[in-house]
Amino acid sequence: MNVLIMGCGRVGARLASSLDAQGHKVTVLDVDAYSFRRLLPTFGGTALLGDGTDDEALRKAGIEKADAFVALTQGDNRNVLAAQIAKHLFQVPRVLCRIYDPLRRDLYEALGLEAIGPTTIIAETFRKRLAG
Amino acid sequence: MYIVVVGGGNIGYHLARSLLSEGHEVLVIEKDAQKCERISEDLGSITLRGDGCEVATLETAGAGRADMLVAVTDHDEDNLVSCQVARHRFEVKRTVARVANPKLVPIFRRLGVDCVVSSTMLIMEHIEHDIPTHSLVHLLTIADAQMEIVEVRIPPKSAAVGRKVKDLSLPSGTTLSLLIRRQERPQVPTPETVLQAGDQVVAVTLPELEEALKLALTETGG
């Protein structure tokens, strides 16, 4: 699978490194080159400096050939914008994005984005640990 | 009308002031306490402190009964999300977003924002007339019909010079509706009209055909 990841934070870098280790073709895009330090030394994919909400940067990163796009920047709204560009402008078959705000996550899920909400998931994990 | 303005910076402030003076009910949503205070002092208690992208804030703002939401923060992506939440969650009939990056205008439209305003593009449209290198000038956009009226000046080296209108490779969906030639009365071009260098042609076209129209009238002959 050809995967384009926007945002090389802890989650983005970890996802990129593990998909790469599984043999997928991975490109990571970030506006800050310093963030690429988080990639594992064995990472064999491409790390590219660029803004994932800019169509030219996305083209350079090979979005037209991507099977999946994952938006993992710190900003919910940046993720939402980039994910919608990937889905509606470039027709990427699978688009996933992180949205911290649970209500916003629900809304965009209803609008057809595969939106993952860490807030709900992590709160639930803690609750189960405490209660169970 | 009840109009919700998201973003209480300079644009939001002056927009709220103008809308109030026209007799509308206005609420400004702004995160920053100082900006809220400034607006409240000058314009009355029309502010709500909060994040205008959040469902909860818009709920408090009574977005459900708003006729319009105008998002004018400094962040393009926040303006998009405010408009989309307003439209899809609160069924606000008309949404307006400001964008700093003009490349986002068609994308925001496609994502359902009714009206997208780029100050960069507005300024460009106003100065295009004064920049001779711009051979295509926007005169009018008819938003509802997705049409626009543009003016193209035929450059001396254009391949269109000396050719009849019917022989030009104009994009279909484009009509040349007026020809302005120096020292002559404006005329409606016919298929037989022969174009001359310096002619000004007023055409009705679609935004996506603009570039093809410009090429057909201005491209240098090979």
C-alpha cells in the first residue's frame, strides 16, 4: 500500500515507521524538518518538507498515486482541511484523520471522513482500567 | 437577520459594526478576552467568548436560528470548519468564509461554503486594470449562475489578430458579447468579425474556461 502521512509528530512518526517496517511505501510530510528526527533510523520511506493543506505540496508528495492519506497534525482543523482536500480533490481511496474534539469528530464522521478521536478512546481506556 | 460572526479581529469588529448599523442582530464569537472586551465596550454586549469551530459554542450562540454565519478569523482552516459545522450541524442557510490563501477559494466552495472571500483576490481584481501585463480582467461574477464576465485585450502579437471570430478555438460555453475598438462605436461581434490588435473583447464565460478563453485570444501565433 502507498501511504501518505501528514504530520510527523509522535503518532505520525510511529505509524510511518511501523508501516514502513511492514513493507508499505510511506511518505511523511511535515512543515518542520526537525520533526523527522522522530522517525526510526531504519525508516526507508520518504520524509518531505511541505504543507499538507497545499495542493502543490501534496502532488509533490505523490498524493495522486496514494492508496491512503492520514492527517495527523496537532490541529483538528488542519487535519479536517487536508483530509477533505485528499478525499474530494484527489479522490484518495482511503482518508483517515485525527480529530481531538469529540463533537467535531462525530460531525466529520457523519460527513464521510474516517475520523479517529483520541480523546474518547483514551478516556475510555482509563475508565476501563480504573473500573476493571 | 441574525448573523453570527466568528472572529473578533479587525475584520470581525468592523463587519459587526456595519451589520449593526444596518439593523441586523449580530453576535461575535471570539476566543481572546481582550478582543471581546474591546468589541463590547464599543458596540455593546454582542460578544460570546469561545471557539467558533466548536459545536458547543455555536449551540450557545443560537446558531440554529442564525440566517448567516461569517467566519473571518486569521486561520483559513478554522474558517472552513466553522462554516461546515454551521451548515451541517445547525443548518445555517448561508455561510461565508474569509481566506488568506487564494488557492483555497475553489476548494472551500467545493466543500460547501456558499461564499468564499479572498482579500488577495479582491485587491488583485482592483489593480488588474492598472497592470498592463494582465490581458484578462474580471468585470463581474454572477455567483448564482457560476458565470463571469471578463474583458480581454487582444495583444499585437496574438494569433487571433486578423482572424474571424468563427475561426478562433474558443471554449464552448463562452460567448463574445461586445467588441470595443478604438475610435469606433462598440459593436456586438458576429462570427464574421475580424479581430484587430488592441481590440477589447467583453466575454461571458465560466470560471473554469477562463484560461482557455485567454489563450484563444492572446496566445502568440507559432
